[in-house]
Amino acid sequence: AVTKIGEKMLPLSIELTRIVGQPLFDVARMGSGKQVEWYLLRKAFEYGNMAPNKFGSYLRDVVGGHVKEPVKGLHTNIYYFDFRSLYPSIIVSKNISPDTFVEEGTEDYHIAPEFGYKFRKTPQGFIPSVVGKLLENRFQKKSMMKKSKDPREVQMLNLQQEALKRLTSTIYGLYNHSTFRWYSIECSEAITAWGREFLQKTMEKSEEYGFRPIYADTDGFYAVLEDE
């Protein structure tokens, strides 16, 4: 039983070891948050950036993604609308990073809804730069999977894109943890605010085309097409 579990779990851990740059013995025992931090430290060294010190240990509540309670009943003609990598994409497109956050000035900004936090449009911040490359690499692996006819190659590419997905998806949540070296409550709140705005506006837009949203959660929603 242990061998069979190992056969399922070890390939992903080995791939994460290659990407993160820490020993397999340690990576296999790390949470995804610690894996991300080691990866960012590796990238900070490559970029010639100084990694910040850790903050104290505390956690502040942040409003999460938009949730629409499900409409009760049986439904037909259901469609699912999904944002691909919503939070990581917001980090990149809005350049959300502690080193791009400013409280005042005359530069060109991305301004977060609800809170009004400002993030410089240029130059690209450290975290958006890293996340952008992770996303680009993952989409490349998935594209290669679709073209490959070799089952073994598809298996290896899938492991690689899963490892990249784990790192990419974890970064947003770390912004709200004070033990994270790049901790920023402003970044955390801005990401979820943009996420809520995108989801709500997309749901409203879908209604113009005959859809009726019946359930939504964070990065996607289900809707019934009334005309069918």
C-alpha cells in the first residue's frame, strides 16, 4: 500500500523538487506555501533582488471571492463559465506586488475597486514577473500535451503542469499571511476585489445573452440558457 501511494505522490514531489530547488526529503514534507517561498527566494537570487525579512505572526481577515447562493430546484440547459487562473492572472495584469504598491504620486496606476489601492503599471513587479512566467510555462506544457501522441510524454507533461499550477495557485493566499516574506494586505484585498468585480460583471453581461446565473463561487458560475 505504501509503495502504491508513493508511486502516485512521488512523481509530483520530484517535479516540485526540480522547480523549487530544495532537497526531495524537505520538499515532500513542506506545505505548498513553504514551497512557494523557497521558489521565490530562488528567483529573487536569480533576479538580483533582495528578499524582505519576515513579518510577525498574525492573520487579518480579507473578504474573499464573490459567492451567489444556488437557486433551488432542478435545472436544464446549464452552462459553466470559468475564468482561467483568475487570481494569478489578476496579479499579472494589474501588476499587484508589494514593490508596485504606492499610496500617493502622479504615476500611471491600476486602481483596485472598492479599496482604491494603487499599483504602478510599470515596471513589472517581482511577484507578477514570477507568476507570469509560471503561467506561461504551464500553458505551454498543456499545449504540448494536446499535441503529443506519446502516453509517457503526456504523463510527464501533466506532472510538470500540475507542479506549476500548485505554485501559481498558492501565491495569492500567501499575501494575507504575515509570516510570508512578501506579505501585503493591500495586495490580498486588491486581488479579491478585482476578482469579485470581474465575476459580477461577467454574470451581468451573460444575462444580456439570455443566460440566468444560478450559482457562482470565486472564479466561475453556472447559468441556465433561457432560450433553449
